[in-house]
Amino acid sequence: MLHLQKRDLNIFILLNSIWILTSKNIKNIVSNNTKLKTLNLRLNSLKKEWYLKEINKKDRSKTDYMIYQLTSDKILLSRIYWETWYELNSIQYNLSYLLYNHQLFLWNLISYFLWKIREKNESFELDFNKIYWSKQVQQLILREQRSKENKYNYLDKIPIPDFMFENNNTLYCFELENMNSYNQFKNKMILYNDLEIYKNNENFLPLFKNRKIVLIIWCRETKKTKYEEIINENLNWIKTLIKTID
């Protein structure tokens, strides 16, 4: 039986958090200094042991990177737990074709962003226990809203970022604006503004409470000017960076 390494666990945690990743993005996010060929050998070993599943293999050309998903098999997840003492709860999502490609595009941008951070700061280490995909945040808020013992206020003032990670008490929130209308974008910026106003209240959701928020927005070049206008009109409190994806 394959002996799991710390890098394997980080791969599992990442896939448990953000659903799917290409082999290249796993390398860029989890093991930046490892050669892709070397990492692919390890990923293939994990796949042979059924820890990972390769998805959309039939639709992938020879020049494309492999796309992986964490197993949802309870026996295998238990095996990971007994070997690493880390509990995972993999959920399989059925996303539309557009959302599926949206996620792949988003992870490409995230891995590029992390690469740029490491380029400037070699000591930077991503805490894999503090990364969140939109589905996780959404489920957390819904669970609290439906709970009869709900102990948190202002849940309606929380935006749901496409992706975020925490580093040194700063939450980096990423928004890939590739599908939303201008009005949807405006409403989201209003929510971010509300978040900054309410997040230090006593009974605010701990994930955001007392955190410094940095918002990173990616959009098409043709929409950048309009998005900047919306940000200037509706977002007064949060540090915001807007990048183009063309």
C-alpha cells in the first residue's frame, strides 16, 4: 500500500476545498519547486490507489493537462484519516459546462497569482487549512441561516468570493468576473462594503471577523473601465486590485 507523504495530504486538502484542479495547477499551488514530470508520476500513483480520480479524460487532448478530483469513497477517506489524522469530507458537485470551465479558468489565475507572490517572497507558505472555495462559504452561511441555534448576526451582509485564502490575518478574496452582469457586479461590491462595516461586530461569522480584507478582481479589458466606476461608487473601505484576464 502506498505510504502517504505531507505533499499528498496538501493535495488532498486542496482538492477537498476547491473540487478540481489540473496537474499543472497542483504543481504551481502545492509543489512549486517540483518538476511537473515528477509530480505527474506521484499523481498517477495516487490515482492507481484510487485516492484521486481523473475526470473528463475522454474530452482531454494529449496536449491538455490532466484534471483531478479527490475520491469520495468513505473507506479511502478513512484510510487517509488513520494515516494522517486529517479528516476530509469530499463532496462531488455537478456543475454546468460554463461553471466547470469558469472554475478551471479561476484556478489558472489563482496559481499565477501565487506564483507572483512567491517570486517576490520566497518564504511565503500557503496554509492549506485556510483556503476556501465559494461552495464552502455558501454552505457555511446556509447552514447557519437554517440552524435553530444560529449564533451569528448579519449573515446577509456577507459576499461569497469565488475563492479566498487567509495569510497573516488578511483574507485575500478573488472574484473572476467572466459571467456576471454589471448589476450583479455592483450588488456584490455593495456586499463587500457592508462586510467591511459589519465584520467587527461581536457576533459576526468568525471566518471574516476582524480580518483585513483584500479584494482581487479579474475581468476582461473591455469591462475594466466600467468595473472601476462601479468600485469607486460603491466600495469605499476595502483595498481592491483589478486585473485584466485577456
